[in-house]
Amino acid sequence: MYNTQVSKKNATKGFTLVELLIVIVIIGLLSAIGLSSFISSQKKGRDARRKADLSAIQSALELYYNDFDAYPADFGAKIDGCDGSACDWNGLWQKNGTTYMVQIPSDPGGGSYAYDSDGSSYILYARLENIHDNDVSQCATGVGFYNTASFTCISGGCNYAVVSSNTTQNDLPAVVCE
């Protein structure tokens, strides 16, 4: 009589090499999709921070204007309103004992913002990472950058700007296409 218990013991259990490879490929594809979504959401998060930073700086500039009937001048793309010197990004903005910002925000990606003013109006510039953002300057051939000879946000230039309350987006410098 044939012993069935022995044949069951000798039977191998587990996955074949092909099954394991298929699972590894599926996990790799899902990881790649997840990673690209994660990177995209990080860019959008930094861009949201840039927009919020410029909005906060705008509020402080309007307070300054209320006190001095003029916006601070620019110096090297910085705000020249810190008791006779240019304010540093990430530094205190204080003039004549009045604090306008405890810390002027700086670009979260390591670049820099830029400030341009003639005293009666201003433009704040940044470079957004998500070139598909609706607020990024556009031109017929793709993303545009503001043509400013005096400064650059980071390599490639500034593609986002906000203006003082007494000016419009039409007052921005010309857009240079890539």
C-alpha cells in the first residue's frame, strides 16, 4: 500500500520565481507612482508657502506705507527699510522702533525672493517650482520669466510676481520666454 503522508511531506510549498518577479515589478511600479505624487505635492507645498510669504510681506509693506507715505526703496533686490540698511531675508524688519516683521520670510527652496520699488509702488518676485500653476507667468512657447536685469530669483529667473495695491499686473516687466 502506498503511503500518502510521505508524498504530502515531500511536496514543496511557496511561490515560483516568476510569481515573485511579478510581485516585485508591481511593487516597484506602485512605489514609482507614489514617489512622483509625493515629489509633486512637495513642490506645490513650497509654492503655497512662497505665495503666503509674499502676501505677508505685502501686508508689512502696506503698514510701512501708512507710516511713511512711501514704500521702502530696494537695494540689491532686498527691502531697504531697516534703519538705513537693507533688510536680510530671514531677518528682522524694524525701522524707527517699529517692527514690521519679526522675520522676513525667505524662499523655502533655498533661492531668494526679490523686491523692486520706486517708492510709489513695488513688485515682489519669486520662482515657483510647479510650472503648471495658474499664477506662473506664461507665454506662447511655455513658461515666461520676468525680464529684470538687476536681479534673479534663482537660475532661470522669477516666474511669479505680486504688485502693490496701487498698481496692476500690467505694470510688470516684460516676460522673456524660454
